[in-house]
Amino acid sequence: MTLTALAHGCHVLSEKPLADSLASAQEMVAAAQQANKLFAVIQNRRFHAGIRRLRRVLNAGQSAT
């Protein structure tokens, strides 16, 4: 899916794991470089209890400390 998106000119934001093998990871990185597109891998933590608590505090306009 990553290679298809890059081939169509899209930036790609992916979840961990990056790939099923080192060769696949290198192929995706090379495709992003060739397409001059952003390819990033994240670990989504938006549902982690601490992150949700921080979000509530920030949304309430309070200090996080």
C-alpha cells in the first residue's frame, strides 16, 4: 500500500512496524526518496491513558504541571 501511495504522488504516514523485512523497508524508503515524498512511521498513542489525561487538561485550558 505504501509503494502504491508513493507511486501516486502521496505522502505516507504509516504505523509501526515499518515493514516485514529489511529489504521491504529499504524499498519503501527508496521509493519515497525517488518520489520526493514524505514517508514517516509513527506509533499512535492517542488512546494511552496518560495522553488522554493530558489532552483533557490542555483542552480545559489548564497548565499541564
